[in-house]
Amino acid sequence: MSCETARILIENDDPGLDEHMRSCPSCIIGAKAPYYTAPAGLDAKIRQALKRETASASPWRLWAIAASLLLVASIAGNIALFRSRIDPRDVIAADVFSAHVRSLAGDHLLDVASSDRHTVKPWFNGKLDFSPPVKFLDGFPLLGGRLEYFDGRPVAALVYGRNKHVINVFVRPEAASAGESEETRNGFHMETWTDGGMEFRAVSDLNEAELRQFVSAWRHG
């Protein structure tokens, strides 16, 4: 109890408590503040902690322990609420950009290196629960492919080139939140589109005009 007067009234079972609660700013704030459901098992943990401290702790010590645990629960609830408001599309976009950067920075650009789509496409058999389209595109040579993971599921990453630039095309079954969009982060451009029940995300440090040219060639190829 943050209000000393309210604490004294409670301890003395004073009938004036109701009137105090209606007029005291601190008590009103406490009553109107937002609350969140505590995580499962928190009640049991609080009770166990209180039992351990009962023998040697003062009443004020017990208040402090309970208040601290409830504060943690409140923070956890606010974090969960914040996460629930994050747009899933933003999460996937961040994963796609990260996967593209990792492929350029490390040595895992390709699991299968080939310019032959009839070699790359069969390589995914048995590794995915869908068959990604692999296209020959004039001016954008196929370099190969690899596996990536988004939302805990494997997706196909098809790798194309353009004047020493790399284009990653991430392919997965179309998600409910999918749609057409363009986005740029840290100098990398991403084009998103859907076709034939599949979602495609092409990412590269190519200029936006050339990346759009690539997407147009893919969609009409």
C-alpha cells in the first residue's frame, strides 16, 4: 500500500476507509491503473517466497517482497502486450533483411551452386513441403539456392546476380498478411509480391529501378 493513511485505516478496520479511497489521489490512481493477468504459476511462487521469509522477516519486509514480485509480473504483462501489437509483417521483413545480410557477410550464400534451374529446383525436393518456382531470367543469371528459416519453417532462397550484385529471392507459401510492398533498410531494397499461392521477397543492394526490373522479369517470365 503506497498510501500510509490507507494502511493505518486497514490495520484498524476503520469504517472511514471507503471515503478515504474515494478522495485520496494516490488511492484513486492505484485503483484506476491498468492491470494485466499474471503469468501462470506466479501466485504459487509468491506464496513460497512469503513462507520462506515469514519466520525471520518483518511485516514491512513481506510487503516489499510481494510488491517486488507484483512489479515483475506487471512488467512482464506490459512486454507481452507490446509484443502482441507488433505487426507480423515487420517481423518477417526484419528476418528477410537479416538473412540477406548474413548471406553476404558469411560463407553460406549457396547450398547448391548452379546456373541450371533443372539442377536447383530438384535440390529442394524433400527439404520443403512446397515446390518453389525457379526461373531463367535474361540479364539476371541464376547462381544457385539455399535453405532459410522464417517463423520456424524452412523457406527457399534463390540467388541471382546482376553486375556483381546479389539478389536473394525468398519463397514460401503465401501468408495471410502477405501483399505487394516495397521497403528500404540500410541501403538494401526489398520488393514483396504474391503469385500462384506463393509469397516472394526479393532483396538486394541494387538500385530500386533495377530491382523492379528484376521483379517485372520474374513476374512475366
